[in-house]
Amino acid sequence: MMKRRYGAALLIAILLAAIAVVWWPRRPEPPPLVIGGDLPAPCRNVAFEAVTYVVCTVDLRTYNLAVFHVGADGKPFGSLEAFGKAVAGEGRPVLLAMNGGMYHEDLSPVGLLVENGSEKSPLNLADSEGNFFLKPNGVFLVGKDGKAAVMESNAYAAAKPDVAFATQSGPMLVIDGQIHPRFEPNGTSRYVRNGVGVRDENTVLLAISRSEVSFGSFARLFRDALQCRNALFLDGAVSALSDGKRMIVGGKYPAGPIISVSAKPITSVSAKQPQKQ
């Protein structure tokens, strides 16, 4: 008799547990941070300190790198998706595009923006709150000579380089081989982040994390894994990477300045035939 009662109680407990599993409200799964797909030609996946990144090594002798903000209508592109469609419609598709600096609510740049040699927004040396103003901040630039650099903002103001493209953001991640002095080794602030570093005057490194990462770890990626003596944080939370047709990391986030990479056109030089004597 006791065995029957025990068996019945056990059966009821199993049924109740099954009902709880079926009916108990479940937390929805978070949206994926990565939409994914094959990577653009200059890019690869890099694992560093338990975080995977997409790292794009841009040789300026092979690729054109530019900073864009507004379209033919004079309005900000507003997103990587809109930018990709606009440039493809103009017959100049890009290999990759990444959000390239912080912006106000109207999508105007917070700091310096130089597009095709024309200054669209001035250098911002003010003090305020937020990541942009976590001094030292800096400027990523490509000079009119085709050479790249990441410079601390005050150094940029003093040098007044002749630039073709430039975007200002902050904070600096790496300054002359040193991690930003305000960073903790592994702070509690964690976001999907993207940034830019320069290994030498011809080699630009664009990186975006595939999951949340601290400032300290992100800075060490540029210094230790990518060998960049100077690197600049571009943004977090809204960080995204596109190949011009589809999103690879991130979603349909708003964007102010946009960094674009495209292949240089192949030029052929016909050898002159020697004249017959």
C-alpha cells in the first residue's frame, strides 16, 4: 500500500514539474550581436583575452580609406545600411564600412571631421562628461600624402597636419605605446566596442568586438596583439561593421561619421613599342 502511495506521489510530482517547465514564463533570448557571414577581404577573426574580434588590416597602398558623413543631398547618411546603398547607387561600392566617431542627436560630429580635404566640423578641445571627453582623446587621420596617423588632440592642434580625411573621438586607447592612464585593467563597463589603430604610416587596423569587452582589454588588443603604438576608441553599444551590402557585426544602428574602405582601381600602363629603325 505504501509503495502504491509513494508511486502515485512521485508521478504527481513529475507531472507538476513537467507542467511548470511548459508554462513557466521564459526570458526572451537577447538578439544576436553578430549577423555574420564571410568577412571582407582585409578582415579576419582574432581571439584575444577570451573575446573574438573582427580585425581589418588596411594597407593604404592597396586600399582607399576615407571618412564620410553626408550624402549628395547634404544630409547625414545616418546608418551603415543607408551609406552602403547610397555609394553602390553611385557606382562606387565599398569593401567595408564602420561607424567612425561620436555624434550628437542630429548626427552631427562631436569633434573634428575632415572630408575630402574640407573641414566639416572643428577640433573639439573642450572638457565635459562622457567617453569622448575622457582625456586624452584623439584624431585618426589620413594625410593628403596618403599616410595615416592617430594623434592626441592637442598634438594635432599643434602640428596642424595637412589631411584629406580625419575624425576625432575619445578616449585614446593607446598613447605612444602606453594604455590610457584612466583605464582599469578590466573594468566593469562592458560593451561591443570598435576602434582604430595605426601600426605604421601605411597600415591601419580597424577592430570591432563580437561581444562585450572592457576598455582595458580592448586597449591591450591594439597594443599587444595588433602592435599599434597609438589607437583610438570610436564608439560602443552602437558599434557596427558592414561590407556595404549586409551587416557583419551589429545592427541597423544610427551612425554619424563613417569610415569606408574600398579597393584602389587597377591601372594598366602599356609599354611603348620601340620604333623600327
